[in-house]
Amino acid sequence: MSKEISDFRQVEKKEPLWTNSAFSGMPAYQISMRNFNLMASIENFVIFKIFKAPSGYLILAMISFYVLLLCFGVNPWLSIIGAIAFGFSSIHMVYLAGGHNSKAHAIALLPGIVGGLIYGYRKNFRIGGLFLCIFVCLQVSANHIQETYYLLFLIAAIIIVEFYLSYKSTSASGLF
């Protein structure tokens, strides 16, 4: 599907906005568009300059899961083992082997978002908010709308649970 976009890019020397080769036409940014935002540039420089795709997605998944486990207070050495296990989990291998790089990229960032959200609620909202902002920006720039949509359900569930736990602890202490 990206061949039409690549051919247009070579001939016209600019980014195409639409392709006719997928699903009777769709926006080109959903398939193959160069991303020029700050977070994607940082990610490309830090991760994908050293580790080329698809191994860069596995490294990113490991970093993201490591952050999640640290946000839950897991021992750093155990967090390394858990991060390696998550990075080499079968879902990443299946998606990368099938050519679903953007899906693997988006899934790799999910643990970092959850970790930042939980850390923000339970420990320090500034540091948690910083992690949350970084990983959400990377998630959006990964450009896989389906995984972002599913992520919104997970975030809503976490917010509801954290709100309930906060309400329960404040009502038990006699504030309500």
C-alpha cells in the first residue's frame, strides 16, 4: 500500500495526503507519511538511530514496560527481567513478522502510559504526568488509531478505579 505513496514522494518531492490503493482511498498519513513532530524526532534519534526497526520496537517495548514496573514499585532487577519478557512476548513477534510495525509500535508504548497514569495517581502527579505526557505523545505519533482507541478504554477504567479507591479511602477516614 505504501508503494503509491513512495512513488509520489519521489516524483513530486512532497508528502502525499491521500492514497487510492487502500480501501478505495484513505489518508496517506495512516499508511506511510513522514512525521516531523518533536517527540517523533527525539524517539527516532534516541531509539531508532541505534536500533533499526523492527528491533527498535522491541527495545521501546522493553523500556516502556520497565517504566511501568518501576512505577508499580517493583525491584529494578525484576523490572529488567519483566521488561525483557514483555519485549520478546509473542504478540510483538507475530505483529512484526506480519508487517504490522505501527501496531507493534503503539502496543510497545501502552505500558509507559499506564505506568505514568498510575504513578501520577498514587505517588507524584508531576513526575507521573511527565511520563504520561511523553508516552502519550509517542503513542499519538505512532499513528495507530485502533490501539489508541483501545487505550482510551483502559485509561477510563484506571481513572474510575483510582477515583473509587480515593473515595473509599477518604470516606473511611471520615472526610465524607
